[in-house]
Amino acid sequence: MGVNLRDLIPPEAVRVVGDLRELKGKAVAIDAYNALYQFLAAIRQPDGTPLKDSKGRITSHLSGLFYRTINFMEAGIKPIYVFDGKPPELKAKEIAERMSVREAAARKYAEAKARGDLEAARRYAQMSSRLTTEMVEDAKKLLTAMGVPWVQAPSEGEAQAAHIAAKGDAWAAASQDYDSLLFGAPRLLRNLTLTGRRKLPRKNVYVEIKPEVIELEKLLKVLNLTREQLIDIAILLGTDYNPEGVKGVGPKTAYRLIRTYGSLEKALRTIPNAKFPVPPEEIKKIFLNPPVTDDYKIEWREPNFERIKELLVDEHDFSIERVKNAFERLKRAYRENIKAKVRGLDAWFKKR
């Protein structure tokens, strides 16, 4: 889930993107697992049941990935999906807790469905979403068939996405989690895969969700912090590597402590009962020097209809007509917004 820095981020450090076309021409490194889980949660039947093929295999993630990626490319966005590798050992407790939450949600979903409470059933179904290795591999196959690049991270996908953006190979890292900023992404693009009308939990109210950009440099300047100090605040609040954080310390208190004492080490001397499952310096090390790789190739290619059809229509029972229509949109978006842009840059470099 990442660290929750929302209450710490001032409005002047956030830019709302009114239209996706404002991001035209920009490459964005997308946290793939984050996006796929969002698709699994959002794309469901009224009772919470995910989309499935005739063999009972879940396809919500493929539907979201296919159609939403086409929307990005039609707006001129150049997506790069980054997949998680082996999680850090420090994350084991958080992963176990997430699994426990999903199992409990699955039981509550079955109970709610049995008593006919569709609102509760849908809510618990969303919480019980889980990705399997087969689902992830299908997502990679689909992206390859679409001509969209993806990168396999050695560890945290969010850290790798931030690294790609920090190197200048992407304009921003896209994720719902604020951890991208802690990992050093120059820009965090939130709500990219959630854009549109969304129903508020437990309310019959819909809101318009728009992407927002948070620039790390501007955020640090407004808060008068260094990146290391922002990480210190995150550790006090609780991260994936120390989920509980420090009891009784919220965003405002954490900010005040770090601004007053300058570092986590000094701030902790004033909190004698603070406990951590692992040394704070180990957590900090993950954010400052995460396992990442430079062994990747980012290239957008002509989409392949036969391979898309084989995976979506032949293997997972998608509508052939819907896939055909979407493919035409994809092909046009690639040729008008992606291919033309790449060729223009190639020509410019050849003239230099």
C-alpha cells in the first residue's frame, strides 16, 4: 500500500491534469502491479464478480490493461509498464498481512453475496483481489503483442519506475503510492489508471477522478526538506517495511519532529517508546539505494493483431468485434502519436 503522505502534501505542490492530452509526447513508467490491481478491483459485475472467460479464469486485468493503454496512446502518452521482481525481505510482514486481509475479505464477500447484500459483496470482492503468476504473464504477453514496452524489475517495480524516470528515460513514474517520490522519481503521476467517474465507497455518490502530478523538487522546496528527511518522515508514519510506524505520530507531528531535529536519528531520542521491526537505517537504505537495473530496452512497436487476437479472443473469449475495433484505435494511435514522434527524434539526431 505504500506510505500515506497525502496529508503532508500542500496543494501548491500538486498539478491537476484536466485532460490526458496535456501529457502528449511524454513517456510514463507505470507501476504495473499497482495498475493491474486497480483493474482487478474496478472491473467487476454488480455483485463484485470479476470478468472471467469460459474456463473460469479472471480477465478483468487484461480488459483494463488493453483498453486503458489504448486510451493513453490515443492521448499521446507513451506507456512503459514496470513489473515487480522479488520483494525485499523487509516486506515479508506487510505481504503476509495483505494476504490475511484478502483472505478475510474473500470470506466476507461470500457471506455478503449469500445474504444478497450486493453493495457489501462488491466492496469485499475488490479487497480480495489477487494477482497470480499466470495473470502477470498474460499481461506481459498482451503488452508485447500491443507493441508496448515493459521492464522486469529485480525487486520493487515502483523503485525501478522511479529509476527509469530519474535517468530521463521517462517523464514521470505513475502509481497511486507516494513511495515513488521516496525512491527518487522526479515526478509522480497519480490517478492515471483511475481517471474517470468513480463511485465513493459506501455512498451513492460519484466523483470525477483526474490525474495529478507531484514534482519532487517543488515538494521538497515547499516543505523545506531534503529527500532523506522526507524518507525519515515516511518511516515515522509507517512504510511497507515497518507498517505500524511510530504509535501516536501522524503526518503533522512527523513533519514537526524532522523539521525540528533535522533527522530521524535525533528525533527518535525524543520518543523513547518508538519500536521498529528492523533498524530504521535499513529501511532508509532501501529507499535511497533500492535494487534496480539499467539492463532494459524501451521501444514502442507496431501492434500485432494476430497475437492480440490469439490471447484475448481465442484464449480468453473476448469479443472479436470489440477487439478488432480497439485494435484499429491502437494502430492509429501508434502511427499518429508514437511512431511519428520517434521518427522525428531520429531525424533530428541524424542531422546533428
